[in-house]
Amino acid sequence: MKHEDEVDRIIADWSTARPDLDLAPLAVFSRLWRITKHLDRARAHAFERSGLASWEFDVLAVLRRGGEPFRQSTKVLVQQTMVSSGTMTNRIDRMVDRGLVLRLTDPNDGRGVLVEMTPLGLTLVDAAMTRLSDSEERLLGGLARAERDRLSVLLRRLALSVDRFEPEPLPSDGEQ
């Protein structure tokens, strides 16, 4: 069985071209990048088959995970989907038009808005989640349970490390 992948070939080429560099990070992040491309396609397909855009799934998933009555403030939706409040307002408008959610006035704050999932939204998000789970299971099919568990632990550690990282700001147009 062949154990090399495209990243191994890329690293070998870079090792020849730039032997002065430590390419260990490239081995990790290039693989993550390639896996992400496959995962993005699998997720988009699962959501599309369920009649949802990926951003609609994101919003509905927050509502679904919160439990009955499947209602959250826009503030919670913004925080958990990591989009701006303006983007969320636009998304909610579009989802109301599709009959996936209702916009309600917050009884505890007359200026606040609550978003509640409709029965149609619940049906679609549950179908999408089932398809997503099945699809991701197929993607992980080459790993034993113990390997998956170990990978999950390592990826959590990596995610926590990356979350602490603040990228350097890009130079403005006038800087070199």
C-alpha cells in the first residue's frame, strides 16, 4: 500500500529548493487545507441535497442545538456563526422569506429580536445534519476509532493554539 500523498511530493520539492526551511508546519497545514477542500464539497453537497445553503444551515444549526423552542437572540446567532450583525440581519430576512425562521420581538427587551425556527426549518436542518453526519463518516472511513479519537484530541490542541494566534497586520498600500 502506498503511504505517500501529494503533500509528501510537494515537501520533497521544497526541501530541494529551500533546504534552509523547516517544512514540518507545511506537512500539517497543507494536509489540513486539502482535507478542508474535500470537506467543503461534502458539506455543500449534504446541505444542497437538503435544500439549504451552507449559511442557512449554520443559522438553523445554532437554533437546533439550543433546544426547544429553537429560539435565539440575534446576538447569539452573530456570535456563534461569526458574521457581522448586518450580515445576520440580511440572512434572517432571507430565511424569513423562505419560511425557515420567524422574527419575534424579545419580550424582555422591546428593541431586541429573537429568531425562532419554523417546522420547515427544523425538517431541513435535521435532514442536512443526517446527510452531513453520513458524509463525514465516509470521509473518516479509513481511520479506526482509536485513530479518530487521537486525531480529535490533536486537532483540538491545534485549534486552541491557532485561536491564540494574532496574524501580523498587512502593510498599507504606502508601505513596502
